[in-house]
Amino acid sequence: MKRAIILLVIVLMALDYGYAQNTEIKEDFVPSELNQPGKQYPMVNSQGYARFRIEAPEATSVRVGLGQGGTILTKGDDGAWWGTTSNPLDEGFHYYHIYVDGGTFNDPGTENFYGSTRQESGIEIPAHDKAFYEERNIPHGNVQQVLFWSNSTNKLKKAFVYTPPTYGIDGKKYPVLYLQHGWGENEYAWWNQGHANLIMDNLIAEGKIEPFIIVMTYGMTNEGFRPGARSQAAPGNRPNGQRPAQNAQRPARSMRLNNGFEAVLCDELIPYIDSHFNTIANKEHRAMAGLSMGGMETHSITLARPELFGYYGLLSGGTYSPEEIANTGVKFVFMGCGSKERPEGVIKAANDLKAAGFNAMSYVSEGTAHEFLTWRRCLYQMAPKLFK
Amino acid sequence: MKRAIILLVIVLMALDYGYAQNTEIKEDFVPSELNQPGKQYPMVNSQGYARFRIEAPEATSVRVGLGQGGTILTKGDDGAWWGTTSNPLDEGFHYYHIYVDGGTFNDPGTENFYGSTRQESGIEIPAHDKAFYEERNIPHGNVQQVLFWSNSTNKLKKAFVYTPPTYGIDGKKYPVLYLQHGWGENEYAWWNQGHANLIMDNLIAEGKIEPFIIVMTYGMTNEGFRPGARSQAAPGNRPNGQRPAQNAQRPARSMRLNNGFEAVLCDELIPYIDSHFNTIANKEHRAMAGLSMGGMETHSITLARPELFGYYGLLSGGTYSPEEIANTGVKFVFMGCGSKERPEGVIKAANDLKAAGFNAMSYVSEGTAHEFLTWRRCLYQMAPKLFK
């Protein structure tokens, strides 16, 4: 009898397991759209589960740093390591990496994207509203790499410049948005991970905005603080004699936001852009926005240089108070974030600004966290409000 | 006595080992210039040796696919895997990857470069003549990403367009060179691995050439043959009903060079470039060149469409015979390769063309093989001869 009960429990558990497998995870997996050409894995399904396959036949442990608590892979019949996230992932773009026998590597199946101060693997869970950044058969603008000499750092520096489809053809001059990436990312993030160019092309094709230029440059330009170098930095090398960060996991904000980037952006890049592109070179036609750390940079630089920028955008990157912007002459303030961040903050801040008579807007991206779908949506919401 | 002899042999072996270590490999290693920001390894020394350090504490085997026979890493006191190539590497750029417990991954220390139909690690052995592609404080042209719709494939396609520093400022129209990458590479190769934009900027700044535009697009556009997909392709999916390749390791040439790319390049991209850029849109001001497989594409497309191109360049990519180009009206033919390839072929071919009355030139890159330093030098040699 006891054996029969145990057998029954085992059968019920097996049935339950089969039920969970068959009804909870749909077997409609397709290759992630960010895979390298011809690569089948990683795959994603219609519910947002991700499935991985890593070839490392002699490894003893393979793990993926994605999904709640990560995803432990197990060896399959084909000798490769397989695993599916234990939960659906949020829609949109996610950085990740894999651990093979204690080492950190990228998934050979996917393209790489610079985040967290290193090249990371990327995976895309198709968003229900992805049409606004999809590729269409419409006129497309260009993304131009420009190399400009920086006297303050004695280095050649890089920026990418989105020019709208009509640029150079209609003979017109355009407003400019300076758009900053987040901590650990670089000047490729907004067009590669963010699809800023496609968002603009689609908005323009639909007649929803007047075209403008977007400039994206590298914002972690504190020359004493190179990304990835913090563990090696001796105290004597700290910029401006600042104290070590309290939290060793991340650099302190004061280390990240020194004057170095402000000088490169305001005194070197902006003059370069205004002298090499058809821009309307005044505050009324110049905006600055950024995501996360790029929002903090936007906050400090717009307040320090109110004569340069007329429109401010903070994307998961803090808020402005009415007191802070009292004497800036700002025309419009955008503050957005994901619903899984702390949306109350941006909503309250925008209400406070509006109550004080400022033109302000908050936006909350539904169902997203501190990730790129939040910021794609923020750009889509913010762009039509700029330069009005 | 016997023990004394054995001891003596051991001491002599140790001395010899120490001698080899100290006098043969100079300990002047510095981080490779292609490392990700802040990464110390891989390193290179002044003799061309490369040294690797890979963290994978629980791995049992780590190998680097670079150096004669590869480089086997051994576990160091710090728990990381270390190794130095057994021989100096040729000057210039090298793709590589690492093997961790039987799996193929990239070195987390370096940037990635698309080659061999996958993202690969890259390392640079500084060349003695690298000044011609170094970054300088001079006017720089832009590299523009353009997205153009391809009717023949019903897809949005990408190209990168180098525009010289004066482009758009002097109001002039420019000649155009269509420049193709090699097998397994993509439209990023010529500017990322090849520094085509810096080579042009430097040549222009030194007054050695009249500026022109360079267009770089993806040449492996046989839609039935996606890179990386060949092991999965069923016979029925082969394009144009072609027979399977004889050599399963690489696709047969006939599979790689079908009409798909010719149509995209000649009937879609060229008209797009001529209608969106300030080009001189005729044969006398349009060139085509390519490296390796891109040379084969150049060979077949220039001969198939002699009305489009007036200047041909094959970079480690075959030769033309006088008979082949007899009725093309070609103005100039460039054929180059590395001294470690088969330079006799290009030298003889150029001599044959010259003997037949054609304007032709051969160039042999000293000390280099089928790699990017050969092709950087070829571009540097070829560019001043175009559009004369």
C-alpha cells in the first residue's frame, strides 16, 4: 500500500510536470532577432521565455545570467548545454552573458552590444508595440560617424549623428538633440540597442514630427575613470582628488559626473556639429536628453549651461524641481521611466513643474524596467514635443 | 657522479630555458590597441608575440586559436589561464577565438569583429608603417550608415559610405569606389578592421589624392546562402539548383558568386548612392575593388557590367587577363596581395596587362599574408591611382 501511494505521488508529479511543461511554456520558439547570421540559438517564444544552447562539450558547468536567479543549463543528448528561463522576460532588449566553468563569456549565437563597460550578448523579446521602431520601406535617414579632435583631452573622439531623410536635400537647417547613453554603454547604444534612427524615420514618415538631428557621443569621458578600469585605479589616480566610492560595486556619482564630459560636449562637440552640419545653432533649437547616467549628465549640464539647451529630457535618470530650473529659460521638460522603476517620482516631479507654470511631461512605459524598451518608448513620446 | 651529471644537465636545461625566455621574448608587453576599454589582456610585445590571460577558474582546458598550432594556456598562480604565442605574429590585424573546454568563445578582453561568418576576437600587432592609418589631428571624413530598400530581396539593406572631409561643404560632386569585404565578413570590415576612412583622411591631408567617396556594403547576399547557414541547408534549398560544394568546409565559389549580389549592387545600391549623394555618376568616376572573395565579386561584376565601372581592383582576389578586359574600356587595373600569398601571380598578370597596352599595376605587401594589413596597404597604394 505504501509503495502504491509513493507510485501514485510519482505519477501525479510526472503528470503535473508534463502539464506545466505543455501548457505553460509554448513550443513556438524562434531565433532571437539579434542572433548572428545563421545562428539558431538563443531562441524566444511568444510568451517571452528564452531558450539557450551552448556548445562546450567538456565543461562541467554552464549558466546564463538571465531570468530570475539566472538559468542553469544542462547537458543534452547532443552534448550541448540547454536551458530555458524559469520565467518570461520583459518585452524588449536585454543584455546578458554566460558563465562557463567559472569564466564570463558571451553567447556565440548573438551579436554583441557594449553595456556594463564590456561587450555583452543581446537578446530581444519582441514587444507588442514594436512597430514604432521596425524597419519599413520608407525614406531612411543616415547615422554618420564623425571624428572630432578634443583639445581638452588631446584625443580624437567619436560621435554618431542621425540626419533625417531630407537632410542635405532640402537645403534646410535642423534643430539638434544631444542624446546620451547610460552607465557602461557607449556612443553606439542609442542607435544599435535603442533604434533611435528607426524611431525617427518612422515618426517622420508618419508626419508626427518635424525632422531633427540627433547627436550621440561617449559620455564616460572622465579621463581618470575609464570604464572597466576602476578596480585597477590607485587612490592617487582618482580624478579631482575625490574620495573612493562608498559602494565598490559601482562608481560614486561624483566620480562619474565631473567637468570632463561637460567640456567635451559643450565646448568641443557642439561647436564641431554646428560648423559641420546644417544646424540651427541656438538654444531654442537645441535639446539634451539621456538615459540613466546620461540623464544625470543631462541634469547637471543643462543646469550648468542653461544658455545652450532649451529642452531637457531625463529617461530613467532623475527629475528636475521647479527651483532648479527657475532661471534656465527652459521650454520643455520630459521625464520618463518604466512602470517597474519608481514612476511616482517622475509623475510627481512633472506635476510640480506644471503647477509652477513650466511646460513639462511625464511618461511611464508600461511593464518595463530599467532597460532599453523603456527608453525607446521615451524617445518616441518625447520627440514630438521637442522644438515646439 | 651519476647524480652530479644529472644535476648538471638539469641546471644547464634550466639555464637554457631561462636564456630562451629572457633573450628571445622581450618583456615589453602592452595591452593590444583593440582591447575593450580598461582591459589589460591580450597583450602584444615589440617582437609581435601575443600573450593571453583568460579567467575560467573551473575549466580543464583553455586554448587560443592563434600562433603556430594555436596557443595552449596553462593555469597560473592567480587561477587564470595564461599563455604566449610560440612565435611572433605578422604585423597587423588578426582574427582569433578561444576554446574553453571544447566550446568556441571570444576573448572577453578584446573588441569583436565580424569574420568567418561570426563575431571574432581581434588583436593588432603594431605595424612599422602604421602611420598611414593612424588617427591624427587633421580634418576627418564621416562614415555614414545608409539603409536602402532592395526590391530584388524585399528587404532593407545596409551600406556604409565614407565621405571626405570637404564633402557637403565645397558643393562638389565626387567619384565613388565600391569596396568589398572578404568571405565571412560584412559591411563593417573595411572601416573597422581596414581603417579605410583613416587611410583616406591621411592621404587627403597629405595632398596625395583627390578625395573620393567609398561605399561598403554586405556582399554575401545570396539569399539562399546566408553565412553560417550552410550546414543546415537542405539540398532543395540550394540557390539556382546548384550542386553541393565539393569541399564541405567552405562553400564552392559558384555558390558564393551568383547574380543576387550583382543585382543588389548594380541595380539598387548604385542608383541609391547616385540619387542620395553628390556623386559624379558615370563609369569614368566609378571604381570597384574588393579583397579575397570581394575580389572575385569585383572580377565577375566588372566584366559583366563594363558600362558601370572604369577602375578595377583585386586585393588578394585573383587576376585579370588581357583577353578578359579586352572590350571593357577599363582605365586602370590594380592587383595586389601579400608577399606570403602568391605574389608571382599578380606580378605576372600586371606585366601581361601592361604588355597588352593596359594601364595596370601590381603591388606586393612585404611580410604579410591573407590578412588586413595587406589590404590596408593595397588601398593606400591603389587610391592615388584611381580616377586619373
